[in-house]
Amino acid sequence: MNTFTENQFDLRELTVAQLVVRAQQGDRDAFGELFDRYRSAIVAGAMSRVRNADEADELAQDVFIQAMQKINQLRVPEAFGGWLRQIVHRMAINRVTRNRSAIACDPDTLAATCVNEDAPDEVAENREQAEAVRNSIDRLGALDQETLTAFYLNGQSLVEMSNEFQAPIGTIKRRLHVARKRLAKELDLDVLQAAV
């Protein structure tokens, strides 16, 4: 285990990528710094999925344990944040699925406790809008579809997309910008056709 001396520079001054490289080389202090930097975001991400503070804390601990065990599998140190979010997502799904228990409930109690705050017409309108967006995306070219899906639906960062598409980040930004414009045009065409 590394001991901190005055000759070593402060881990807080290192970039995430530098910390990942050091953690991959066995530096537990570097991984501890990554934990400190990402803990609140990971707990928040876990909380949004499991909806229980204690479960979220426990899930965050499990995520960091798995990340520490598998850090050498991360090929792009700059993608650590996205990689960690993917681990949270997978582990949260596993936890929710595993902990799901059947609760017997009579229909009157169920009706009294299940509240849909959206009016039926709002729900229908939201569904129509979502369908219009999906239909518009389907009419786009393959590259636009892949770009929008990776960024918006899969939640990939620009760095992760750059790696996946094997293109510079600037190119990914341009593709995303162009794909958004094309999607907006397709949506406008839908609105015009619906009005006719």
C-alpha cells in the first residue's frame, strides 16, 4: 500500500484518467480518490433506481467494490464516469429484480394508493409525442439514428461515443448537432402533415 509523503504530489491534483491509470497499477489511494470524487453521483444514480436511501448507499458500496475488482478491464481511463454509471445501472436492475416480492392487495386498496397525477389526455398526448419522436428517428439515416440513440437513449458520454464510433470528439459533436437538426426537421414535417 502506498504511503503519502511530501515528495508525492497530491492526488487531488490528478485528472480522473491519471487516477484510473494509477489505480490500474495497484495504487489504492488513487482508487480512494476516485471513490471520493464519484461517491455522491453514484449514490444519487443508485437512489434514482432503487428509491431507498439505505439501498442506494449499499448499492454504491457494491458498485465501487466491483469497479475496484474490474478496473483493469477499463481500456479508456477518461471513460471512468460512464463506465461507473453502467455498473450502477446493471447492478440496480439486478438488485431490484432480485428483491422484488409479490404483495397481495385487494383492488380497493390498490386503487386508493395508486395515483396517476397526469390526466388521461396528458398521458395520451405524451405517448403521441414519444411515438412521433420514435417515428422521426426511424426516418433518419443510420448514422443519425446511432448517434442520437447512443447519446440520448444509452446515455453515453462524448468520450464513450468517440471510442465506439472510432472518431474524434469534435466529429461526434458535429454528428450530434447535425442529427438533432435533422430530427427537428422530421418532427416539423410530422406537425405539418398532422395539421393538413
